[in-house]
Amino acid sequence: MKRLILALDVYERERALEIAECTADYLWAVKVNWPLIIGSGLGIVTELKQVTGLPVIADLKLADIPNTNGLIARRVFGAGADYVIAHGFTGRDSVKAVMELGETIIVVEMSHPGAREFIQPATDKLIELTNELEPFGVIAPATRPERVSYIRSRLKDGIKILTPGVGAQGGKAGEVLKAGADYIIVGRSIYESENPRESARRLHEEILGV
Ligand code: C5P
């Protein structure tokens, strides 16, 4: 089973397409974030889908009023994104505005050190919100497997956990999958490596061995 998501945080269209194409065999999905959309335009979503045949996750971490979240999400889903990531802390109305338009993934905790300041204290409430709204999944930190276990224990069955933070941020794929993650998200360890295909293959093998 494929459980690896490529975080394609490069600016250049050609480089993005090249890396996505050569790693696609080992991926479940490709995640695009602001750097690639700013660098290459929203059309990159459509192109990535054509080149890889994989689902595309738009990691825009939407955090606005419902109307603005909806205006953004409409265009992004329209470009072919299969999933859009939204923050939950803006409240249920803002999240619902995205969910009405397509499959949504809610951030319940982040992977960087600063996440301890404001997001982690709100995680319980964000999990409650998620259980009520039942989106496709949540984002949880691969850098803290104990938090992934905690989130898994409180989250309704069927809601997927996607975890960024493996590799460059210090998280280990095996640990976080054992803690309850469904998918791991990896960026720099793949796209900055000398051989992105080989790096993706190794991660895929590691996942299969869990
Ligand atoms: O390069 P690296 O593997 O650290 O990339 C991680 C990706 O996941 C980046 O696109 C980053 O914005 C995203 N992300 C994260 N932590 C979160 C949510 C998203 O690292 N909580």
C-alpha cells in the first residue's frame, strides 16, 4: 500500500514536474504548497495530475472568513485539487465553507517547535471539531509520535492522519506510522536529495516494512 506523500516545495514548474514524475511510482499523492503555486501558478495542480495520475493535495492552510476560504477553495478544487488543507482554529463556519466544496484536511497540530505555543493547547478542541465535521483527514506532527498516538486515540475511526515532519524536521517514518499515522508527508529529504526517485523508493520500502 502506498502511504507516502511528496511535499513538492519548489518554485519552478519544470523542476516540480520532473521530480513528481520520477517519484510517482512510490507515492500516494503529491502535496503542493504556496511556494510552488506562487512560483508556477495554479495551473501546476492540473499539470501534476496529468503527469503523475495521482491525487493532488493543496496545502494552503486556509485560515480566513468563510467567504474568502470559499472563494479560494473553489478555484483550487476547480484546478483539479483532490484535497484542500484548512486550519481549524478559525472556527467551524470557516472550515465548513471549504468542506462544502470538496474533500478537506484540517490542521490539528503542527510539526515545528513554535506549534507548542498556540496550536498544541488548542488540539483537543480541534479534534472535537474534526469529529463533529468528519473531514477526510487531519494534519498531525511526525516530529512528535506521542502526539500522533494521542490524536489517533481521540479521533473518530475512518478519519485519516497525515503527518509532515519526517526527514528534514527530524521525524522517523516507522515511528510515526506505528503511532497511528496513515500517511507520511516528506519534502526536502526527497526533492533536495541527489536522487529523488531513490530517496522516495527507500521511504516506500521503509513504510512497507512497518
Ligand atoms: O521539507 P519537509 O519534509 O519538512 O516538508 C514538510 C511539508 O509539510 C511542508 O510543505 C510544510 O509546509 C508542511 N507542513 C508541516 N507541518 C505541518 C503542516 C504542514 O511541515 N503541521
